[in-house]
Amino acid sequence: MRESVLPADHEELGQSLNNLAALYNDRKQYDKAQPLYERALQLRRKVRKKVLNGLGRCHTKRGVAASILLLV
């Protein structure tokens, strides 16, 4: 349902895919769970990358040294 409403890279879609995969996993339907977990992970990586890129731009504009960011 969410796939028809949300953009393909929306964070909430990833959470829904993860929840559905967990349901299949609990029911021992691993063949259905695995591809959903993989899609959810792929979406999380995209979202995380966007957040980190935005954070990096923010710090760059504020003049924060890149070496400080590596400590986080």
C-alpha cells in the first residue's frame, strides 16, 4: 500500500518493508523475508547517505573541520 503512495526512496517505506519482513521471519517464511529485509536496508542506506550529506554541507557552511566530523 505505501509503495503506491510514497516515493520509492521514502524512509517510511523502508520501515514498512522491514516490518513486513519481520512478520515473514516470525512465521519462518524466510524466502519472503530476505528480499524485503534487503530492500529495507538499501533504503536505509540511501536515507542515511542523504542525512550525512546534508549534515556535511551544514558543517562546511559553518566552517567545522572535517577531521572533527570523523570523531563522531
